[in-house]
Amino acid sequence: MKFLIVEDEEGLSKSISLYLTGEGNICDHAATYDQGYQKLSLYDYDCVLLDLTLPDGEGLQLLKYLKKINKTDGVLIISARNSLDQKIEGLSLGADDYLIKPFHLSELYARIQSIVRRRHFNGNSIIHFNELEIDTTAKETKVKGKTVHLTRKEFDLLLYFIVNKNKVISKAAAVEHIWGDDADMADSFDFIYTHIKNVRKKLTDSGCKDYFQSVYGVGYKFADV
Amino acid sequence: MKLFSSYNRILSIITLTGLLVIGFLFYQTLGGYINKQIDDHLFEELLEVQDFAHVKNILPSPDGFDDVVVEYKKINKLQDKRRLFADTNFYNPKKKHQESARYLKTELILNGQPYEVMIIASKFERQEQIKSIILIILIPVIVLLLILWLVNRILIKRMWLPFRQLLTNIKAFNINQEKVFEPIQTNIEEFKALNKAVLDVSLKVKSDYKEIKLFTENASHEMMTPLAVINSKLDTLLQSNTLGKEQSEILADLYKATSKLTKLNQSLLLLVKIDNNQLQDKEEIDLRALIEEKLNYFQEFIQKRNLQVQINLDTFSITANRSLIEILINNLLSNAIRHNYDGGSIRITLTSDNLVFCNTGTQGKLHPAKIFERFYKDNASEGTGLGLAILKQVCLRQNYELVYNYHRDYHQFSINFNSL
């Protein structure tokens, strides 16, 4: 997949591109409105990550431009402003999603893939990982064709790990993905452990290999070693 | 003491003393004037007696006068030719009672014989006259004073009306509300000046407050981007395959601190947002359904800590902003879970107008006012110290009454949705 990162904060765009690159992904980068304008005119992207405040212009103008020239690139707005109005404006202008800074890269990647899935497969996407088969629309999990019953949160967690496969996901990122901003509980990190344990058990009971790997108490990784 | 009473006290003391002094002087003057008139009359009578004696060569009979009594007394020789006027009492034979009177006593020669003559005139009628005069003058004066006092009272009341209105408006002024200070309409210069001063101060306070809010908002926003960089760098670092146990622990702590900082920032922004009334879209919210949904949402936390949850929920809906009410329920519930001990209990009661969250806790009674202050928290708390401040702000905005109680080992937060 091909992504364009329109973001003036170099540190951030570097980390994003580092995280996204690999596994057949290519990242392009634009630090200003002008650069973004040029790149959007010249190339097609699967998803554009758009910061709303650029040094020489408004990100929303780029979004308008993109829609004007009838490009079908997916657009994910990344903004420091958690403003409902801006969110509504961005989405009504044709952005696919709106992510508020600061975010975890795993969350960003999950959102991007969700956008790409919606755009390319009309939402009917089934993700395969070895013997695992996940239907993101029906929210069904199958191991070697046999359905595994997962709760809503367990399903979300598994999907989150699979789309971020081979990456280490911090506990903080996993907690925030499942419980959102409200999960400021002191011991919320322990819940991720419990949850992952449950998912692991359900999968291995169905004959799936255990792909979860713990990384020194900081996070987990879903990978086939 | 009220301004009017204070003003009135001074005024009545002056009026009363003035009235007494003037009355006394008036009485004295009038008395003197009447005496002088009687004295003139007595002198005329004396001349008449002299004329009578001179023409007819006999003394006039003592009872021959209409309004005076004349007494003669033979004396050997003239000693004191001065005429002496003085007050006395005498027996009025016609009316048959003692009356105050005035007499003229002098010695003179009548028909070649020295006599001591005393002419006595009753003062009774004159005194009645004085009384009438004084009454005629005093009653209107007193009535006038009463009217003045009344007019004063009404006038002062009316004149201070703008002041009273001003006071009400100042009291109604709330820095947190959109409504600006309402100036009053008045023609009185002093009140106009006061009005203007208060208006200026209120505008200044408002703009300062707005600036502080704006500063908080901007500062928090500006911090979000560096936080995003930190977060992304941590995520990048996490992908490195060379992490040892020690570095991982450092990384975990960094994650925790960053997440806390982010939450702090978000909470501050949320407070500003609530303050600015930015969340205004209202809709009908089924509170019971919302609480059940949140309970479900937090169920892992509840199960993990082995908390007993008793719920007693009536069906009750309110019209409010959904985000605000969700924040409200979230904060109440997460507090009840977070500050509980393992195996403790939570009771949620929803009746019409009233929502009560009770929970056992690791701490005893908390300070009922301080807990709602920003950044007030006990040392053991891992939170931002803004949760209850946000709760209070939401209730303030929505005009809900929020009360904290501690009763039989239960911390109790109750919200009355219909306090107005």
C-alpha cells in the first residue's frame, strides 16, 4: 500500500513512516501545504494522513482539493484539536476518519487499514492469518473454518493485533483501543493481560497456534515465528 | 443600620430639638407680647380711673369694670410712683374660680388723697388665645414634618431603587456564565458612575477569565503535538528487537507518564470546553440504559476487583448533552471502581430526578468541598485530580445539584437533576 503523510512535525512523520513502511507498504512525506498539494496532484495513494494545521495552509483545503480533482484516496485526519465541529467538518468534506493527537502508531495503523478495507473491498473484507480467518463485517473468527466465539472486546483486541501483526503493541495502546479514553484506571494494564489470556485460550482450544508473544511486560506482539 | 434609618435618626433629632427650641421661644415671645398687651390695657384702665376720679371726684367702684378688678388702698404718702406689672392668681368672682391674672400696682393721688391702686386683669382668655395660636401654628408644622418624613421615606426608597437593582445584578453576575453584567437604567449621576465602574470591572474580569481559559486551551493544544511525537517515538522504540528487560521497564514507565500527561491535558481541555459551553446539542437520554451500558463497559474492571454491584434503577430520561452526561456517568462509575477496595461494593440508585452512587472505599470521609477542587487528590490516587472537578463543572453547567456524603462507610455522590 502507498501512503502520504502530510505533517509538519518531522519527528512525528518520521516515526509514522518508520512504523508503516515494510510489508509492501511505501510512505511518502509532505511537510507543507505546497508539497502536499503537489504530491496529491501527481500521485495516487491508498491513504493520506492529513494534519490540519500546516505552516502554509489549512489541511482541510487539501482535502477539498483532493475531492475536487476526484481522487479516491482514503483520508485520515490527524489533528491536535479535539473539536467536534472540526471533526464533523472534516468528515463531511469526505475524510474517512479523524484521529486525535497524541495517538499510538498501532492505533493509527489499525485505522488506516480499516479505511483501506472499506474503500477497496466495500467493507466486506476477510483477513487471513495462517489458519485464522477474521470477518471484519460479521465480526466472526474462524480457526480452520471452525467458528470461535469471542466477546466483542476480545474480537476487537484480536483484530487490533492481527492488523498490527509483527509489531509490538504497548499495553497502553491496547487498553486505549478497547476502553478508549475512559480507561484511566490504575490497574487497567492488568486487564489487557487477562483479556489476551482469554483470547489465547479460546484460540488454542480451537486448535490455533499461539501467536501472542509477551514483550517484557511492556506489550505484546502477534507474530508467526 | 440601614441608610434610611441612619439618615432619619439624625434628621429626627434635629427636627425634635429645633421644634422644642422654636416652640419655647415662640411661647415666650407670644407670652411677652400678650403680657405687653394686657399691661397696655391695665395702663389704659388706670388712666380711666384717674380720669373718672378727676371728672366725677369720686373713685370708680371696684366692680364697675367689665374685665378688670380694681382695688384701692389708702396710704399715708406716695412712696413709690413706679408702675409695677406682675403675674398673680386671683379669685374670679364671676366664674368663681382661681385664674391666673396680671396686675398693675401703683401709687397715685386721687382726689387729693394718695392711694395704692391695683388693677387686676384675667389672663385666662389671653392664655386660651395663646393656646389656639400655638395649636394653629404647631399642628400644621407637625403635619408638615410628618408629610416631609413620609415623602423623604418614599423618595429615598425610590432614589435607592437603582442601587438595589445594581446590587441584585452584581449578585446575579457569574463569571462562568455567558450572560454579561446587566447595567441598570438611571438618571442619577452617582449611580451611573457606580454602574459604569461595576460594568467595567465585570467586563475586565470576563475578558481576563476568557484569556486564562484561552491560554489553558492553547497551552494544552500546543502540548498535544510534542506528546504525539513522544508517543510515536516510544512506539518506534518498542519495535526495536534489542530491548532488554531493564529498558522495557523504563519504556513502560515512560508510557505510563506520557499517558497520564495526555489525560491531564485532555481533562484540562474538557474543562475549558465545558466552561465555554461548547457542548450544547441536547437530546433525550435514557439514563437507565446509559448506566447499564457503562456498567457493561466497565464490567471487566468490576469483576477483576470482585466488586458487588447493587443497582436499583427506575426508568428516567433527561434532556441534556450526551457527551456531558456520558462523562458524568463515566466519572462517577470509574471513581466508584477505582477508589474501592477488592471485594467492596457499589450501589447505584436512580429514581426520578435523583441519581446516587454509593461505594465503599479505601479512605474515610473526604472533605466535602475540597474534593471538587482542581488537582485535589490523595497521594495514593493515580488519577489526574480533575475527575471530580469535571463532574462538578458538568453539574454546574446543567444546573444539577451535586452533593457528597459519607454515611456508614459509604462514599455517596448524589445528583439531583431537578434542583431548579
